[in-house]
Amino acid sequence: MNFKKMFSGLALTSSVFLLTACGTGSKEDTSVKDIQDKGTITVAMNPEFAPFEFKTLVNGKDTIVGADVEIAKAIGKELGVKVNYSSMSFNNVLASLQSKKADIAISGISATKERQKAYDFSTPYYESVNVVIVKKAALDKYKSTGDFNNLSVATQKGTIQETVAKEQLKGAKIVSLVQNGEMINELKNGQVDAVVFEKPIAAAYVAKNDDLAVADVKLKSGDSDAYAVAMPKGSKALKARIDKVIKKLKKSGDIDKFVQDAYNLSVSDSTSKSE
Ligand code: ARG
């Protein structure tokens, strides 16, 4: 074997070695690059969740608006890409990251420990507080969690409210529905006795339905129930950029302003659809 041959043989073995080393090691993080190459970020949402995401008519066109939409826009700006909203039922929102139908999910998603096992999450942007809404006429009946024993309580399918209701309204019969609008209708016509929602969502529904009210019953939240932006696992680079955006929006008070503005819009606008 001459020297040249031996040398190329060596080069080949070492490059094969390098390739396998890359292949078996952690994959290169292309989470930001992939989105920038496409020029668009697709955001998964369940837009029947005012003030975070809901549909309304803007210049005669059905448009998704809300605090989460404003956060999505700020992320798009930070990455220099267009934002595309993909609307779906809440129980499909996280799964759409695994099937690559969406790049990120912003949908008032609580970054629970369980979900953190399967997805990366940004720094939290909004605290979650659970409340129960009931018929205003029956408001006096509900003073403690035990008052829901043997009654029907609705929660949205796939949300943490399913667990909150099961664990804290123990004697109640929990009904999981895909659409929030359907839960409100069932409450209004007496098919269920109560609905568990987070505070601002409950407030928006109550403001638009004067036969409903928030019950004077305290529910506990878990310490990882705050809302965060969800990403596929392995999105370290993307998370760093999104965290930067969220920290800035929190510091400036913009997130609170987004929530307040969207709340005002949703309760004043008769065309806004919450289902
Ligand atoms: N924060 C709750 C959860 O993560 C409810 C989120 C529901 N969001 C929605 N857009 N419907 O389970």
C-alpha cells in the first residue's frame, strides 16, 4: 500500500467515524433555521378562547384575533417571518407539533410537567386561575366545591380543567366537550350545571351572557399551570428566541395590555364568535 492510498484510506475511515458520531449524537438544532428557510411560522390555535384567541370580523373578513395572536406576531417579527394561523380543536393543538402540521402552538396552553415531557415550552407568559361558571339564577346554591356533588360539570376536552374538575369537584359528573361554545350552550339550557374555565375566559363568557355568573368557589392551580408557547422537543434555539420576545412583552406590560384590549374587543363586538 503506498502512502497516498493509505492516507485516503485513513481520511475515509475518519470521515465515516465523524459521520456516525454526528448521527448517533444529539441532532443539530435547526429549529430556527427551518422556520426562516420557509419564511413562515405556522401557529396552532383553538380560536374559541377569548381573550386569547377568537374569531371576529375585521373589514368584513373572519379573522383570528386575541392576546396569543399578538404574541405570535411578535415572534414572527423577531424571526423575520410571516405568521400563519392553523385553527383546530384544542385536543389536537399539541399533537400538531409532532405531526409537523404546525411549528409552534400558542393556545393558552398550560405548561404542565406532563406536557413538558413531550414538548419544549417557553418561559410562561400568563398565570392560570380556575373558576366555575354557573347559571346566575342558581348562584346562591354554590358556596364550596362540595356543592357540585352529583351535578354535571363540563370541561373542554384535552385541557387541564378536566383534571382540575376531576380532582377538586370530586363528587361531580365530569362531561368533556370539544367546543367551548357547546359547553356554554349546555349550561344555558340546563344540560350541565357548571363549566370550569380559567378566569379571563370565564369573564368574557359571563360578560356576553347575562344569565351566567362566576361562582364564589375557590379552586387551586398547579405550580406549572401558567400559559407558555409550546414547541417540538429539541427546539433549544427557537426557545431562546421566543423567551426573549416573551420576557420583553412581559416587562413592558404589553401582555396585560393585549389581554385587556382583546377582552374589550370580544365583549363589545357582537360579531365575535366564541365557539
Ligand atoms: N390552559 C388550559 C390548558 O392548557 C386550557 C387551554 C385551552 N385553550 C384553548 N384555546 N381552548 O389545558
